[in-house]
Amino acid sequence: MDHQSLDALEEKITRMISKMNKLKVENQELRQENKTLQTALNEKEQTIQQLHNKAEEISRVQGDIETYKQNQDRIRSKVEVLLHKLKEFEE
């Protein structure tokens, strides 16, 4: 190998090392970004789970409210019937 070939090889190796160093930096940046995004995703998944839990709780409470309303309507109807019977009795 002559001197020019060695210089060309050295230049190529230098460029390859520089490119590899840039790729290493880019890889580290991408890994950090991935970690940040993964953390954000985990937080959002926790928020979604909390919202699902709250929705289930609200659904149960709505069911309880509907049951109470039905009971109240039944009691109201019975009281009205009893009041009507009392009125008839008084007359």
C-alpha cells in the first residue's frame, strides 16, 4: 500500500468513527426520549384506569339513586292510597 492509500483509508476510518459517535449520541437521545414517552404513557394509562374506576363508581351510584327513586315512588303511591282510604273513611 502506498502513502495515498493509507491516507484515504485513515480518512474513511476517521469518517466512520465520527459517524459512529454521532449515531451513539443519537441513540442515547432516542433512548432518553423513549424513556420519557414511556413514563408519560404509564401516567396516562394510570389516569385512564382511575377514570374507568370513577365511571364504574358513578354507574353504581346512579343505580342506587334509581333504586331510591323507585322506592320513594312506591312509598308515595302507598301513602296516596292510604290517604284516599282515610278520606273515604272520614266521609
